[in-house]
Amino acid sequence: MDRTETLLTAPAVTAPPAPPAPEPVPVAAEPPPPRPDPRWTRPALAVLLLATGVLYLWGLGASGWANSFYSAAAQAGAESWKAFFYGSSDAANSITVDKTPASLWLMALSVRIFGLSSWSILVPQALLGVATVGALYATVRRWYGPVAGLLAGAVLALTPVATLMFRFNNPDALLVLLLVLAAYATVRAVETAGTRWIVLAGALVGLGFLTKMLQAFLVVPVFAGVYLLAAPTGLGRRICQLLLAGLGLVVAAGWWVAVVELVPASARPYIGGSQGNSILELTLGYNGLGRITGNEEGSVGGGRAGGGGPFSGQTGWLRMFDTEVGGQISWLLPAALILLVAGLVLAGRAPRTDRRRAGLLLWGGWLLVTGLIFSFMSGIFHAYYTVALAPAVGAVVGVGAVLLWRERAAAPGPVGAHEPGVPTEPVPGAATPGTRAGRRGLLATVTLAAALAVTACWSWRLLGRSPDWYPWLRTVVLVGGLAAAVLVVLAGRLPRRVVPVVLALGAATALAGPAAYALQTAATPHTGSIPSAGPAVQGGFGPGRGGFPGGRMPAGAQFPGAPGSPNGQFPGLPGGTGQTGQPGGVPGGLPGQAAGGAGRAPGGGGMGGLLDSRAPSAELKALLERDAADYTWMAATIGSNNASGYQLATGRPVMAIGGFNGSDPSPTLAQFQAYVADGRIHWFVGGGGFRANGGSSASQEIAAWVAETFESQTVDGVTVYDLSSGREG
């Protein structure tokens, strides 16, 4: 056997065997005694992590505040410990973001230490990405060896949506790291039936809930099922341990929820995204089951029977491969599915505790359960959510490729031979080509070749969606991938020094497409609430990427089938009609709105919009900052993104009326009038206001009252009202 095949077939380093179980159970045949990793392992891992760090940190500051919705909350948390704890949008604690705050805690601490800047907010996300790649390597390596771990880590690092989200400040970066760490703890627990490890896995998933709520729980049935199947101890003990793990999950996730629910509403900020000021409502509704059913009161997406909303795309089996999502995650998804099925077939009737099968079930279950829910959820869905699939895709590809190569190398005859002329007749005690071992080797060889060929063809198709973007790359990937597939079949007849070249060609062509997308993503600034990786694609929402350019929605954007929208337009959104009586429309438009203005609310008058924020001009900034220290809120405006631009530019609290969509009942008209009467708000800034799919009309009532009560002035196209000037005479 040549050196390359020796490395690929070397057994993984495993933990010491578990102590005898209290009751007899079947025990799987374990790998041979562990031996040290090859000397090249640590340098290769260092190169992988260093390259990942460069990819994720390169030009990071170009994205500015990235998602200003979360950047403003990080700024608020750095100013106020109360805002830090609750995840408030402003330091005066008017309303929280519409997520649990764990990811904000990291950013706010960084801002407290290093000051407010793009780097202090985004660098923690990049470091989370490097840590995730390292954690995935460590998890896969334990059972399948360093080659599988390195391949899994490389696939994750180069997945375009992973490059995007580990350079962005959405909660997904921390969520993915916590889930990979939970998978590592599950693997350790399965090895020794260790109670502490499985409880730790539950606690890590609980912390994932504090990062992005119920999405973290999608892996729970998979992790629990794998442990229940494969842990080397009795059934009763396994069940008791899983109950303890569930308790760990509840404690880790529930302590913050309990505090928020027990604190009187008057003593804490309003819970953004809810209609009843309840974190439980937010958890189970807008950010929970509503994402599955589409029943998300107060949202601007979802609610479309049979297929998502204007920001969600069409539901169905092929959603992960469609125009909006395919280039983000699906490059190696067909290969992962092929390798998963083949690996499980090769596992056959292995003992219950067989680690090879357990690992495939863990990563394959993660991939299938999460992928199917993403494919069929009818509520708000964004393509960047699929970063949660990237570790599973990487692990299945790494594990499946190494397992099948081992089977291929172990096969007798031409399939297992290494050089031309090697005798193919059987030797004493060896399997013959017609035996089960020979058939397994042939199946492994054909499956590897098929996975490579399918990957090359699918990459060619994905690259074709951007026909003007390096068109030559399509041909290189297709020809190289098909050639590598043929050479894999013939590898047993090739000189041994050629085999590493074949393997390198196969890996390079499989990763070329996603790597090119990842590099383009790293070289492109991303801002707004719906970022998307890669170049412009034909049939996407807009130019620039698969979503809106820079996360911004252009004026007049069309949303086929948007609920309640004539001719596909989405009233109340930038470019919508905003007519009286239509969802999201404000009678006569929002106060002070002037006609026109790309990306502004109907009629203009505001600076930001639903999905993005903009920095105020120097003149407007100077006006807003006048006597700002004398007020609780320097200004108030409708919508969190509209407010975040002013807050980040001035460092002063700005009240986001109605939360993200402007549809939360916070504050009510009576509360806002009381704030004004008490002299707590200086300015009201026009613009914003996006109401669809139900929700409160409080923001519209406030806007109308301000327009009727106070005089307006226009500064650089933005209409503002001085709330300290008294009633109009």
C-alpha cells in the first residue's frame, strides 16, 4: 500500500475504552489500538486554521456596521449593563432586538474593551468561524482520522454562506459554533457513555437557544437518537442520561427566559418581535412555530400558503438547490447525500455501538432534519440560514470519502492494486473479487467516482447561473471533475506516485466552485439584514448577490405573490405603494414624507428602511446632537434599522418605534405622548413604518399624531420634528 493510501486508511485516535457497564450489552469491535497521528497532521491543521483566519478577516472593515440592527444593540450593551442583559436596541432600554441576546453579549463586550468600530463588532464573528472549523476537525478526527477531519474543516471553511456569516454580525456564527461543540460532546459521550459529556451537549444546545431560539433545537432529536442507539451501556442508563441532558438544556436555555418573564414589564424593555411583550410568545410564535407555519403576526414575510413569503422563496424538496439558496450551500450537498447513503450501506448490520454508523447518523441526521425543515418552512426564511447545514455537509463529505476510500483500498484484485502488473489472483486468506469484500470495494470505488462526477456537474450548473462571472471556471471544474472521477476508478492500475495527484485533482475540482464564491464573498462588502454570498445570479431578487445588493432592497422591488399586494408589489415597504387601506400603508403616508427616494419608505422622508440603515449627513447629525444629553432619547423614529443609523452615528439612544418592522405595540400612542410630555424625547425623524401580516398600528398612530401636533423641518431630505417645541399654535 502506498503512503497516501496508508494515511487515508490509518485508524483514528480514539479515547480509552469505557469501564465495564453495570449490565451486559453488545460491544462493537473497536479500531486497533490508537497510534499517534502522522507528523504532518499538526502543520496541516495549522495551515487550515491560518488560511481560514485570513479568509474571514481579510478586508473585514469594508462591511462597516454590517447588520446595523445588531450593531446598534451591541453599542447599547456597551453603554448599559441593563441593555447588555436584555439585548436592548438602545441604551435607554425602550425595546429589545427580536432574538435572545447571547451573540450580542460577545459583541458588546468587545465594544466595551476596544471601543465602537466595525472591527470590534465583526472580528469576534471571524474568530468564531475559525473556532468552528477547528471544533469540526476535532470532532470528525476522533473517529475517522485526521484526513477526514481536515477535509470536513476545509469544506466548512470554503462554503460560501459560511464565509459570509463568519464575516457578519448575525447570531448564526455563534449558533453554529455551539452546535458543533455540542456534536463533539455527543461524540465523547457515545465513546464512554459519559454522563457529564451528554449533559454538556444538552447545555451547549441550551446556549444555542440563547443565541437564536428554537433553531438550536433542530439537532436535539438527532443527538439524542444517536446516543440512545450507540452509547455502550444499558438502555435504562441511556434513558436516564438523556433525561439529565434534557435538564441541562432547560437550565442553560431557561434561566434567562425565567428572569425576563418574572421581571415586571415596567422594569425592563419591551420584548421586540412580540405583540404581547412576552419572551415566550416570541419564542413560540414569531421566532418559533410561526417560522414553520407562516403564521407570524407583525412580520413582513411568510404567511403565503404553500410557499414562504416575499423574503422566503418557494418551499419544496428543491429549495436548497434553487436560485436563491443553491450557490450558498448546495455545492457539495449532492455528494454528501450520495456518500451518506453509501456509508450506511457499507455499515450494514454492524453492532449497535458501531462508531462508523453512529457518526454517519449524527452528521447525516443533522443534515437531513435541518435541511428538510428549511425546505418546507412556510414562514420567514433567508438563504443565509443554511450556514447551519455547512458543518454537517463538511462532516458527511469528509467521513464518507475516507470510509469509501478505505473500502476501495482494501478490495482485492484490480480495484485494490496499486500499480500495473500487480498480480490479481487471490492469495491465501485474502478475499477474491467475487467475494463480499470485493463487491464492497467495487461499490466504494464507483460511489466515489459518482460523487465526484455529480459534484462537477452541479458546480458547472451553479456557476452557469452567473454566466458573465469567470465563465472559464465552469469548463475547468467540469472537465477536471469528470477526469478525476475516471481516474479514481482506474487508481488501482496507476503508478503509486500518481495516486496523490488523482486525489488532489478530485479535491481541487470539488472545492473550486465554492472556493471561488467564498473568495468573491470575502472581497465584497455586505450590509443590511439579508446578506447573500457570491456574485449576481440570474433570477435572484436583485443584482449584486443572490439577495438584495448589500442587503438593501431597491425601490419598486417586486415580490411575486406577496400577501395582500397588488401586482406583486409589497405595500409599506421601500418602493411599495403605501396607499390608504392597504397593509403597511399609512393614511397619507408617514408624516413629512416627500416623494421619491430609493430605498425609503413610501413617499420618502426617512433615512433608512426596513432592511438597511444609512449614516446621517453632518448637518442632520449636528441638529440631532443638540442638547442630546438633556434627553433620555435623542430621537425617535419608526423601525429599528431606521433608528440604528442615527444611533451608531451619534452614540446616543434612539427609540425604535415598533421594533424591527414598526409593527410592535411599543410604545403605544399614550406612552409616547407621556414621554414627550415629560421631555424625554427631543426629535421625531420621519420615515420607516412597515406593516404587513397583521401587527400593531401604534407606530402609524404616533406618526399621525406627531404630524398633526408639531411643525416639521427638512434637513438634507429628511423630515424631523422638534418634540420640545410644544403644540402647534
